[in-house]
Amino acid sequence: MADCNSNCSDCSQTCSDRTAPSSFLIQPDESTKIKKIIGIVSGKGGVGKSLITSLLASEMAKKGYKVGILDADITGPSIPKYFGIHEKAYANNEGKIIPQVAENGVKIISVNLILENEEDPVIWRGPIIAGVVKQFYQDVIWDELDYLFIDMPPGTGDVPLTIFQSLPIDGIVVATAPSDLISMIVKKAVKMATMMNVDVIGAVENMSYLKCPDCGKEIAVFGESKIEEIAKNEKIDTFSRIPIDPEISKATDAGRIFDIKEDYLFDIVDKLEII
């Protein structure tokens, strides 16, 4: 196999020929011990990837696991909002970053925790964004974690590729929504993971339905569910559905996503415990 210099713009190889050698992997701080790293990916933005990341992290924390979230969606960071965190991350005497800790014990690092104003836009080019994501892994004192969830940027571009090549990802969870267009784009994300030799743990369809408060009937607001079809076609054996639930919106607005009592992702959570 030819050597890869990771310069994809001048390369005749396919990604499957260019599976990242171990030399590409970066190492965390020596005090950090992470058992499993799980990426939450989507083919496009706006399907609830950050929500799914937050719910998965909260459910694993409820089970007693030590959990962290690396918000790698640098230009669209929303993880701190879900957990009601507005305080800034800070560095210790050695220049290492100390993550913020949510009320439920989940450790979080996000670009919003280092910006002077959390509402400022991040206007950076791809290589800088990729470098920040690496720094969030290398230079953050995560200590001991059972699970580190990475809220990946949408798509299959430079930053997701950097994450797949640089971090020892144990598997991904694919975020989707009930739309033919999104279904097509999801397949690209799944194929990217397969080409990078990363296992697909499961898929989650957000905004899957609205349950009538009077009769309990499931109403397909955004079209019929596509998750079973996607799972079958992509050979994904575990999937979950999240409805349009006003309680989720209330918890998000209040910064208390961990107060959600419904375990919509129990199938994914069960599988995470055995990978």
C-alpha cells in the first residue's frame, strides 16, 4: 500500500486504500484513560446529532459510567447549551485544559467554553478546526472515562476524516431523520465509516413521529419512518427512534437534557455496554 500523506486533494488512492496506520493516531494526556470512544455522525446538519449525543451520554451516566463529551462540531457547537453550562474551560499550570462538568457528572469540552462570547461565530478554515479537535483530545485532562462521546461535524469532509484517522474510534452511532434526502446522505456517512474500518453500532431516527396526547396515535409529521429500511439496507442491527416530544424541547431550553425520563435510546445504550 502506498504511503499516505493525508493530502486528499492530491491523491490517487481511495479511502479504503488509505486506512489510517497507527502512526496517525494521536495520544491523549498521560493522565487520561479512556476505555471507549464513540462518534455520533450524520450526513447533514439539523437532524439532532447533538441531541442524540447528549441523550446517550446522559443515559450512560445514569448507569454509573464515567462519561465525557468532546464537541467536535466546532462551527455549530451546542452541547454546553443542552447541559446548561456557560462557565469557561480553563488551563492548569502546565497549559492543559480542564473540561467543565455538568450537574449529572458528564465532562464537556466545546469551543463555546473557550470563546470570549459564546454567541461569537467561529470563522476558521478546515485545518484550524481539525487542529482544535485534536487539541480537545490531546490537551484536555479527561482523567478516567468509560465512554467519550464525540459530537462529530456533519458530512464526510476534512474534519470527520481527521477524527477517524487521528482518534481510536471504537464505533459510531448514525443520526438521521424521516426524509428520503436525509436517508440518501446517511448512506454516505455509513460508507465513510466502513471505508475507515469503523464499526456502526446503531442508528437513531430523530423527529420520527409525534404521539397524539389524546389517543396515543403516532403521527408521521415529517413523513413515514425510514429507519428500518436504512438499517436493513446498511446491515445495521440496532436502531432507535426519538419522537417530537415537547419535554425534550423544555429540557433543552432549560439546559437540563439529563432530566429526560424516557429512555428512547435503550437499544443503543444496551449495545454500548457490550462493545
